[in-house]
Amino acid sequence: MSLQAALEASQRGHEHVQHSITLHNKGLAIIWHLLVAESWRLHLLPLLRRQETAPTSSLPFMLVLQTETSAMTLVECLAFHEDAAEALDGLSLDVIDYCVRQLTDVAAFSQAEQQPLYSPQEALHTLTG
């Protein structure tokens, strides 16, 4: 569903997914899935990785990470429509808080590595490459 929403948004036509989510008032469920997947990634994933009996399959990890990514894509599509953003009510603050946490993590990672994650020289090399 998130892939379809992104495709519809890029075509700049009628966005059926966004309209359906708003019509059925599913914004709360999407944001709930986003925050639960983030909590799982931050708190439970490190515990599972440290255990001696860690799962041999990466499927459980990938499913939760893909859930977080899909939920974030849907929230992004909802944020660009006035009626969908209004339907989120106070949940918009939770989404903003989530985004601030993610940006803080990226900045902390960049600072710890003592190098930027993205440099203009790399972009120029990619474009001319």
C-alpha cells in the first residue's frame, strides 16, 4: 500500500490510498504502527542481537523494519494533504517528535564518524560518473 501511495503521489493524480486512509480514519493505526516499530527497533532489537539464542533467520527483523518504513511512507503521503493532516489532529506532534528523533540519530552518527554522511563531492561524482 505504501508503494502504491508513493506512486500515486509521484504521478500527481488522484491519490486513492490517501483518500481511503482519510475516509476510514486509519491515520491513528498507521502512526501507532510507526511508533511501535520504532520502539521495537530501538529497545528489543539490541537485546535480540546480544542473546546467544538469536534467531537464525533475518525475516523477523526485516518484517519489523519494513513495517516502520512502510508506515513512514504512508505518513509522508498523508502529511502533504490538508484534509489528511487535519484528520491526524494531535498525532502530528507524535510524527514531528519521531522525525526529530531520527534526524538527531543521523546527526549523532555523522558526528561519531567524524565525516559527513553526504558530501557535495560524492554527489558531483555520482552525477558525472
